[in-house]
Amino acid sequence: SICGVTAISAVAPAIAATQAEVAVAVANVVAFGSFGMLLYPHVAAALFPQSDSQSIGLFLGLAVHDTAQVMGCAASYAEQYTDTAVVAAAAVAKLTRNVFLAAV
């Protein structure tokens, strides 16, 4: 998956998705992303050494599908674990994924 809500919005007309299908897809991305914003900072802290900011940022940037939620998740990690480099790494990971939407 490249992205969340942006990808749904971009692809929906091409696959003739109904409004109900788009609404369900968007609701799922938002619900799971919100859950991830709360959970993934702690998962990252458990999985990676705290000194590995780039891997943590990459994990957060790839684990959550919506751009705003990725940034919220990374900011949450940065505040809880005092590591602001994670925000930059997560932003690069997520925005790189967004660039690939141009192919869609």
C-alpha cells in the first residue's frame, strides 16, 4: 500500500467505487491509523534501540497509512522518548510513499 485516504481518493473514480465503498475505506484507514497513533510509538520503542532514530522513523512512516497520522505518531514518539530525529525520518518515509501516488 502506498498511502491511505489520498490513495482511496485517487483510485476511487478509476475503479468506479460507490460513495459507500469510499466511506468504508476511508473510515477503516482513519480508525486503524488512530489506533496506530496511540500504539505504534510504544511498539517502536520495544522493537528498536532508542538510538536508532532512522529505523524507528522508517517503521512509523510505513506502519501508518495517513500522512497526518504518521506525523502525529512520530511527534508522539519524539515527545515521549525525546528523539526529534524520528519525526524527520518518518516524514521522509511517508512522503516518499506519497510520491509514488503519481504513478496511480
